[in-house]
Amino acid sequence: MSATATYRVTGMTCGHCEKAVTEELSALDGVDSVRATADSGLVTVTSAAPLSDEDVRAAVDEAGYELAGRA
Ligand code: 9UX
């Protein structure tokens, strides 16, 4: 079993932004895949178990962007 969640992230405007968010979220425990799309501002994360919103928020913040909520 795995968990998939989609988040709205503000501030991503280019491919480097997508890469920064992807790398930071990929470092969280149990994360299998991350797809960040600047155009839509959406980030989809698949993980072995559901992630806490606080962990996701901290990772997005660390990358330099802002978690706006779940999509
Ligand atoms: Mo370049 Mo994406 O500054 O923010 S990494 S637009």
C-alpha cells in the first residue's frame, strides 16, 4: 500500500523551482515519488505511509516555497 496526496504550493515559476521542491520532499522518510508542476502549482507525492502536513510544510519551506494547502 502507498499513499498519494496532492498539495498546492505557491511560488514555483520554473523548472529549477520544481527541482528544488522535488528534491526536498524526496528526502522525507518513506517518499517514493514526487511530481512538482510549476504551471499548475501542484505537487503530488506518493509515499509508503501518509505524510504529516507539518513535515510537508517544513520541506516546502526549506526549499524556499510555501505550502498553500491540499489540492
Ligand atoms: Mo529561478 Mo524558479 O529564480 O524560482 S528557480 S524562477
